[in-house]
Amino acid sequence: MKTNQIIFHPANRNQFSQIEFEDAFYHSQLQFSLRHLIFTGDISTENIMEALQKALQICYLAGINSKHHFKQIYVFDAKTGTLNVDWYMSKKGFNLMVMQIPLLNEKLSSWLWKLADS
């Protein structure tokens, strides 16, 4: 007669899959990128990068893991043959970054109003 055995698995054995699952979850939350800032009009790359650095600094000072809200990616442009840096962001990360953009215009003001409402 066949008997069933109970097998004990130590917690550290499944640690890798738990980390993978957590990473996949946070990656699924990264819905925005710098390309979504087109709505703001004529904001310079320097202002965008400054806003991104401020948002990352806010995460650091607030004790938030910025890797959960910001992920640097590299995009190859086949037309020009160049490699460009972009960032994936969660909704909170993107909203935080938009709040740090120093220039105000009509489109940005409209976006900030929508942020205040959500």
C-alpha cells in the first residue's frame, strides 16, 4: 500500500520566488514613462530631469523605496541608431514628478488640478 509523506520546505528555499513575485508586482504598477510628459508642452529635458531627481530625492527622504515607483530603462532608436534613457513610473511616481516641474502652463496646471482631485 502506498503512503503519502509530508515534506517540509524551509522558508529560505522559496525566498527567490517570493522576491520574483514582488518584483513582478511592482513592475506591473509602472504604467507611465517620460513620453507621457508630452501633454505639458514645451518643457526642456533639463527641467524634466530635475523634476525626476527631486521626485527620487523625496522618496529617499520619506523612506520610500524608489525602485517600486521608478525604473530606468534604455530604448534603442533604430532610425538614429542611438540608445536613449527613459523611465517607467508608477502613478504615484509620475504624479510626484509632475508636481516637481518648475514651469507652469495651461496644460500642466490642468494636470495638477486633476491630481489634486484624485
